[in-house]
Amino acid sequence: MNQSVIKALKLLDFFTEDTRELSLKEITRKANLPKPTVYRLLSSLEQSGFLMKVNENEQDTKYRLGLKLLELGNLVSEQLEIRSIAKPYMEALANDINEAVHLVILHDYQAIYIEKVDSNRALRLYTNVGKSSPLYIGSGPKLLLAFLNDQKQNEIVSHEPLYPLMDDRPINKQKLLQELKEIREKGYSISIGEQDIDTTGVSYPVYDYQKKVAAALTVSGLSSHFEGENLEYIKQKTKKAAQDISAALGYLPL
């Protein structure tokens, strides 16, 4: 493969939801490459529309992601058949339980939120479509991780120290593996306060025609809404919606 292309594309990974602008100096430091090389790669990305300059002066130049990525992202989204099939069921579920509903898929060892339907509540969870999350944080990502085979699970869990979003203490990997085993046995996942304080998420698997887990159907909201009988109602409705989406994708249970 062309190493220059690979190096250029890797520079795009430095831009995140929390880091939307980066200077030439910052990118050079992160890439650990010579400054002239980074400048040449950035210029190629800019000419192709993958990056745009937002501030240029004698001291430094700042970049942000370009509109070409939006164009390609929309194209990918349109090709995700599961998204269009799931949307009506997600809307019905959100209307029924009045909580936010997400569709989460696995991509390159990350969980990607590809669809969302908001609740009608005044206080909402602001999760953007396209958001990525580690597979060990949140009910949707954990469910996807739980249904991977043991080899892939161990690759992800053992790769490096894992840290929660709300704490700086490493996650206990043995406890995580036990939790993943329990999720697989129960057939659903619940997380409390893992992605946002005082919020709860409940997720069920969506299967495709090959009987593989294609996505996680996730509902989330304030933890005070996910208690007692209401929690059982949410679980029941979410499970049914996940089953209906699975059936629409051609899944035939044994």
C-alpha cells in the first residue's frame, strides 16, 4: 500500500469531537514526523477537501476537517440499510417509552452511533449520530463487545489499560470479562452513569439474516426514569423492538 496515503489518512484520526481544530505544530507533535513531511501531507488533504485551513499566520496554521468527509459520511450512512429499516421501529419505541433511542454498530473495534430518535423530554441526552465510543463503556458498546467471539474480545480487553469516562482508575479487566459473559447469557445490557452522570442505558441485540449481531438497540435517559416497573416496561418494549428490527432484516430465530 502507498505509505504516504496511509500517513496522510492517519492524520485525520487526530481530529475528534473534543479536538475539532489542530495546528500544524500540534499535528506534527502527535504524528512524530518531520514538519515538512506533515505540511506536505496536510496540503494534499486540503487540496482533496478532507481538511480546510481555518487560521493561517506567520507563526502557525490551523486545520479542521473538510466538507469532503461530510459528503462521504452521508454516502456511507445512505448505504447502511439497517439504519433505514430500523428507523420506524425506533420512532415507535421512542414515542412509547419517551426516552432517547439509539442504533449502535461495531466498526474497527469501536462502537459507532449511526441513528438516533430523541425523546420529548425537556432534558435530553445530546448524542450525535457518528459518535464513536470504546466498546467497554456504555450498554450499547458493551453489548456489541459481549457478542464478539472470545478471541476478538480478548484482543480488545487485553490490548491496553482501559479507563472509564468518569474515573481515572483503570477498569478491572476480569470483572469486565465476567460482565460481558453475563450480558451474553441474559441477552441484554444495562449501564448506569458510564457515559453521562445520572443516566442509564438499556440495550438489546439486533440480528441479521446470518444470525449475527448487527447492531445494538439502545434506550437511554435519566436514571430516575429507569426504576421499578418502568424499567421492566422499557426492557420489554426495547426487546420487542429489537426483535422486530431483526425480523425485518431477515433474521429467523431457531
